[in-house]
Amino acid sequence: MAKKHRGRDSIQHLIGFCFLLTRFTIAGLTAATMVLIQPTDAGFSLPFCFVQPTMRYTFRNLFRFLLVVALAFTARHKSSASEIQPNILWITSEDNGVSWVSCYGGTNAQTPAIDQLADEGFRYLHCFDNAAVCAPTRSCWITGMYGISNGTQPMRSRNDIPHDKIKYYPDLLKAAGYYTSNESKTDYNIGGREDKECWDYPGGKKKFGWRLRKPNQPFFSIVNIVDSHESRAHGSLDEVTKDPATMKLFSYHPDLPIIRKNYAKYAEAVERMDGKVKETLDALKADGLYDDTIIIYNSDHGGVMARSKRFVYASGVHCPLVIRIPEKYKELYPAAEPGMTVDRIVSFVDMPKTWLSLAGANIPETFQGTIFLGSDAKLAPQYHLSFRERADERLDNVRMIRDERYAYHKNYMPYAPAGQHLAYLWKAQATAAWEQHHREGKTNEITGRFFRPRVSEEFYDNEADFDNVHNLIDAPEQQSKIADLKAALRAKQLELHDSGLLPEKMRERRAAANNVTIYEMVRDKALYPLERYLDASDLALARDKSNLATFTKQLSDSDEGMRWWAVVGMHLLGPDASSAKAELKQSLQDESHEVRMIAAWTLVNLGDDTEALACLNNLLFQGSTNETMLHNVLDWMGEPALPLIKKYLDQGGNRQGRYGIGILGRIGEIQGW
């Protein structure tokens, strides 16, 4: 990296030149010299054009001349420092949170390669994912934007964004002269552009993409390691060699032999992942690049046993982050010495902006994170925001905001249990065993809560309760902190134009009807009055019967979003909404199928089910604009929906989903149909 020493060489050139010039001047030599100082890669070149002597230099002339030289050198020296472009290697592993990494105190798996990297680098204590699942997380990384801000938060939705306004960070790195490679994982969850298009080397038969760059070209390389992916916890447990008895379980999991064995199987997968980290670092060393490269390691979200990945509890979003910075770039150290920890909050949305800053690349205004490393680092944000919406076939809607210790969760769909059957998640034997244990009535308040409907709000002390099993939302001593976090959440939602205050298909329909992307729609208050939706959702989630009159009036609002929150509010009131049955029956004819579904379910719960079940029957057999929500609602309803589901399956209705058995097929399987 020759650029590292340009400043020193330039000083030597300058001192030598000024020494000679001063000697000649003091000796009384007369000359008129025109000097053109030109910076080059080697330092300064000083071509002279001599003319006929006309005057004797004075000390004033000399001072002025040296001042010009010094200013030129200073400008050149600053330019040289800013042009240092370090190599950057970003190693990501899939699905393992901090509990699975031994340098973070994990005991189930040993990760010596990551631990050694932490000894040589810096271990961040408060790094959090924004999305808790892969595709929305990678959407956040590639754009530097929260998924809720551009409509890419539902799993594998691939909604369009305005690509002329929202740039991918690899494009910006390439413009800054970097060779970019990404050997395996893209899955950016964005329509309108092929995922791999933005990379110089998007993956293939070659390993370690930095080897394909031009000589001396700086590189940015991603090595994504899949060995710790959730799928490695699926299937048979017969080949497990680690001792299940040594496994430390999350407190929300019942202590069952199958669960312990599944933990052991996944711990082995994590250790294989760590071996791939070592293989990658060894390749970098073999190429003589270890001390020229900033190395970043982190997982792509938490996981992997049920109730971690996909969920914004600590086990789902608290991730390892280790950064090794070569001594030659010690001015970038985030702490005094390697081996130390860093306790500032880092959100995943901060990462692409930070990588661009380290590379000296252009950073567009669309990037929403905070630079956390390097000369342009900013003060750490006070809070981190995570979000959860649809994962595969299952609907949910949660926002979580936290500081280093405390977390506030807002459940916008509290009627949906966290532990609703999700085909891919149930491929792990531990999940099925846990569910069966619950069905047999053997779970307790902590181990059974996963399968029950939720409250509207949750609040956790993550220092005392990393597993997030003790909800302190009503604790008197925490009300001030809760109020602060609630206010911060609302402010952040407004700042980001949170697109999740309408059901997924409703917002897609509205954007399509207005020929705009969701990103553009949510920035138009006429199309998406977010403040009204936030106010309406707060009323709905409060479960206060004094709001019933407001909900009744809202059911006739011209905005289907307001009608949605009105019917949700009535549903959450339970029996206290009985006096509004007439209005709910009118909502069975609402233009919005989402409003019809919740109105029907509410009427069923109120014991007035004839018209409600007829409405659901029509949606199921005549077609719905939101089939995914319909299937979810039928499952959430429980026993009253069983005749409809049996009729659907008996008439050849689809039993399968994208990743295995579908929602209604699973109900049929349980019922023996």
C-alpha cells in the first residue's frame, strides 16, 4: 500500500528543496524563478523554467514562496490521506445470534476462529439486526434503508423500488474504484433489478472473489457462510455427536430430550461455520493480504431454535459483530487497543453507509444509517429499531425499539400467536416437539406463551432477562422509560414513513392503483396519512371500551386503512364491542376484504355467526384479494372455522404452501381429514 507513505516522501522532497533555495538566497544569488509544483504518485516534481535574472530575492519573497509551497503540500497531504482505500472483507454467517458464539459467552458451540478474530480486533456488544429474517435484512443491507421505509419488509415480497433514486452500495463502491465480489447470498427481496447485477463477481465456481481483481485494486468481498443456516437444524437427529446434556436451553423452551438433541445438532453446524471462517482467513493470509484488509464478521440475524429467527426478541436480533483492523489503519480503531469491546449501538442499517465511508465512496441521501467507524463516524444513536411482518405464509406486524438495555415491543397483530405453525420452522424436530408438549397441556406460563395470543405491548430488561420472558409493561418503576421508548418509536416511524400501518396487500393495491411504488406512496400524505394511521392503531391496541364510539364512526371512513383499524379495535374489545354488531354486519360488505375478514371473525366471537360465516365462505370459494390473510384468519378463529376448512379441502382445495404444508392443509392434517 504505497499510498500510506506518500506524505513522508513528500516532506523529504520539500525539506530538501527549501534548504537549497534558502542557501542560494542567503548567498545573495539573484534569479527569477518560476516554479510549478506538481503532485505525483511519487511525491512532488519541481520543474524549473529559468528566465533572465532581474531582481534579488528578499526574505519577504522567500517567505511568500515557502507559504505557497506549504499550502500546496498540505492540500496534497490531505488528499493523499483521504485516498487510502483499505481492502474490506465482510464475512457473514447465517442464523446464529450472540448466544451461539463462544467469545460472547455462548457455551453450546465453540468458535475459536471468531474468538481469535475478536482477540485481534474489536467485539461489539450491542449490534442488532433490523428485520430478524434473511430477505428483509438483505434488502436493508443492499439499499442502506429500513425495509419499512421502502416497502421491502415482508419476506420474499420483491416489491419494486425506484432504482433511479435508491442506489445499491456495491455500485457506489465500484464507482470509487473497488473490485466487488459476493460469492453466494443475495436474496435482496427487491423487484425491478436482478440481485447479482450489482457485483463485479456475483459468485460461481471461484472461491474468494478478491483473487479476481486487477493488480493492486482495492477490493470489497463478501463471503457468506451457510453452514449455520436454520436448515442445518432440520431432519434426523441420529448422527448428533455433541452431548445433548451439556446444552444450555433458552428458558422459553421446555427441557425435552428432542429439544436438547436438536440444540446439539445445531451447535455442530455452528462449529462447522466457524471452520469456514478460519478457511477464509487462512486464504487471506496465504494471499499476503491479512494485514492490508479490514475484516468484519457478523451473523445475518439471530437464531435458530424456534422463537429466535423471525422474531424481534433479543435471541432474534442481537447479533455478533467483530471487526479486525490492521495496525497500519490504527487511526480507525474504535477503542484504544485490539481485544477490547465496543459498547455503542450498531444497527444493520448502519453497515452499508459505514463501508462506503471507509472506502471514500459517495454516500447518497437515501442511506439511512449512522456511520459507526472511521474518521466520519458519528455519535451512536440512542435507539435501535427492528420490525417484523409476514414471514413466509404467516402474518404478523411488530415494531421494537430499544437501547442497550431496555426494549419496547408494539404488536400490531396481537390476536395472532407468535407460535403459529410455519411450515419451514416446523421442519426442526424441536419445534414440533415443543408444540406437541403444549397441546398436551404440559407447558407453563413461560414455555407456553409462544402459542397463545399476545398482549398489545411488551417491555423487557434485556440485561436481566435476555430471553424476554418477563413482560414489564405494567411495572410502575418502568413507566417513564416506556413512555420515552414509545415516543421515540413514533418519531422514528414518522421519520422513516413506516409503510406497515396498512395490511400488506392493501398497501400493494393502493400503490398499484396510483401507479407508484410503495416507497413513493408512503411519502405522499394524500395517499398514506401515516399520522392518522398511527393514532388509529394506538386507539385500537389500547383495548379501551370508551373508544367504541370512535371505532363505530371510523367504520364509515372513506379510507379503508381507517376502517381496518376500527374493526381491529372492535375485535380487540371482545364482548365490549357487542353493541356494535349492526355496524360490524355492514362491514361484511366492505370494499376491503381485510375489513370483511376481521369483522366476520369478531361477529363469530360475539356469538352472531350466521352472516359472518357466510361472508368467509364467499371469500374462500369465490376468491379474495388477500388469500394469505384469509387463511391466517381461518386458522386464528379455531373451531368455528373448521367446517369451512373441511369443505375447502374436501373440494380439492390446495393443501401445500411454498415451503411445505399450507395453513389449511396443516389444520386438515391435525384433524385427520
